[in-house]
Amino acid sequence: MIETGERLPSGEIALTRYSQVATALRDPRFGKPRLPNIPNRALRAMTTGQFLMVDPPDHTRLRRVAAPAWTPAEVAAMRPDVEEIATRLLAQRPDDFDLVRDFAYPLPLTLIGNLLGVPAADQEQIRTWTGVLTTALDTSPPRSARDLPRVVREVAARRFRPVAASNAATKVFKYARQRVDAVRDDPPSDVMRAVIDGLDCGEINEDEAAATLVLLLIAGHETSSNLIALSIYWLLQNPDALAAVRADAALVPVAIEETMRFATPVPQMARVAKEDVELDGLHIAAGEPLMLRLDLANRDPEVFDDPDVFSLSRPAKPGHLAFGAGIHFCLGANLARLEGEVALKLLLPRIAADEHGERVTWRTTFSVRGPATFPLCLT
């Protein structure tokens, strides 16, 4: 069990308590780690051009371009599209239905693809590139020469494939540049129109527009896909909760929030201290890299009663930290919740009574967690 303040093999100090993690997410004394000198141009452009990866003022400028298209009202207007895609996926499901392959992954990927003008024929390629890039996130970049042996060990064990990650970054970035050009005169949605408007008025440049597109494309389906699969899995593991949700659809949003707390799909986020900070008795020196363990904070026994129990009766406050907090709070949180809600309401009545999700296999990545395969019998 990782203790708060523990130095990880990758060099970061782990923060595991809810109060510490919440503070580090919100307090301007903590920021995003400084990006290393990345030789790959596409990967460098993608990281420096994504608001997720940078601090103000660049974060403020880049996020301001995309944010208007993700308000609660804008997301609520997407419900008919989500329902249409979900219904169609279930109608055409194969006999050997796999929840991840045939529903949880294609649902958010199809929606975000439609919003960004990505043809359906390209979505499998997008999934391949995304898989390579998210796997690469498991390895922290070297911060000094002393850190190189760790990265070499990761490469030798094939846990980190820098050439594959570089190639995937180059290809997905080139693809994003092409899609921006292809839809520039006729944006397919308010989401893409916001990016094009930001480009046309000079608030962002072409690399930043492509980087924003990549971010929305990857983040727009990874979390939602895992949220859907994890929600079904943990409801099947908790028959009383499953029966309660089946009897009362109003509990579906509650089940989604508890899944985010209990099984946090993105378990950690990196930060760095910008100055010396005292945090609940822990001294953190300026420049220290930090790893915020959202998954452990979401099970902090000082904040959540019986934190290792999946419970639908848990108070709404304090809320979980699975979507982050502060200026980097997940822009697509409302969409992930909507997609999860639609998915559960359609799937739960169709799942066979004796189904327990016992044939699930799990993703080997740590940066993003969830089922890899999930065979289900649907009535």
C-alpha cells in the first residue's frame, strides 16, 4: 500500500489523502510538470498545444476556445444522438456480444467522431493509435540522467515502446491536421466550430487546433468507455445495488458517481510544487514532482465511510475526485455522465439474470483502467 509522502520509483512524491490531493488539484502553488525536451515534433506539438498539459496563461487561452461547446446545456442537447447510437449498437450486436468491443468503446468513439468530423471508417485506426499512446502514459519521462536506467528497464520489459508511441503520435497528429482542414469551411458541430473559430480569429494556431482535436478525440472516448464497462461490472458484483438500480432508474446517476469513486478509471495525475508548501504536515519543496493518487484519495477512510464498499447510499458530498478539480477539471465530465446514464438504462434491462461478469479480462495499463474484454449474455 502506498503511503502519502512516499517517494515512488519514478521519482515523484505520492499524495494519497483526499485533502492533499484536492488541494494539489486546486491550489495555484501546484502546477503541471514541465514538459521534457521531446524530439518528436508531433508529440511535442500535441503536448504543448493541449490545455490538459499546460498551466495558465496558455491553459486559459486554449481551454477558452473549446469550453463553450461543453456547457451543461450543450451536452444535454447531445442526448438524442447518444441514445440513437446506443440503440443502434444494441440492435446490431453479434451473438458473441462483448460489452467493450461492441458497445462501451464504439458508443463514445462514434459520438465524439461525429462531433469532430471523423468518418466511421477511420475509427478503428483511431482506437489503435489511442491504445499505443495511453500505454505510453504508464512510463514517466526521465527527469535527469539518474532516471534513465528506469526508462531503459521499462523499454527492455516492453512496458514502454517509445518508437511505437512516437509513430502513433506522428500519425494521429497528421490526421488531426487533415481533419481540421477538411471541415474548416463547414464544421460538423458546435464543438468543431469552436475550434475553427479560435483558429480563424488567431487565438490558437494550426498546431494547437490539431492538438485540441487530438485531446478531444482521445479524452472524449477513453474515460466514457471505461466508465460504462466498470459501472456494469461493479453492479453485477453487487446484486443488491443492481436490483435497486433496476427497480429505480433515478439511481442510475448515483451508480455512475459511485463507480467513478470506487473504480476511478484515471487513477493518477502528475503535478509539481511551484514553491515550498506544507500540506497536512508534509513538507514539499519547490520543484518536487508529485503523483496525485486519485484512486486512493477516493477511498480515504477519513472522508468516506466504508470506502472499500460499493454503496448507492453514500452521501453526495464530499464528491469524488475522479474527474479532477480546479482549473483542469475534466471538460467532458458531463458528457461522460450522460453516456454512462444512457448506456446503463439501455443495458441493465437486457442483462441476463444469472450474469455475473466472471469472464472479464482487464487492461494492463495503469494510467487508464478498465475491462479489456467483457463477454455478456443479453436477453
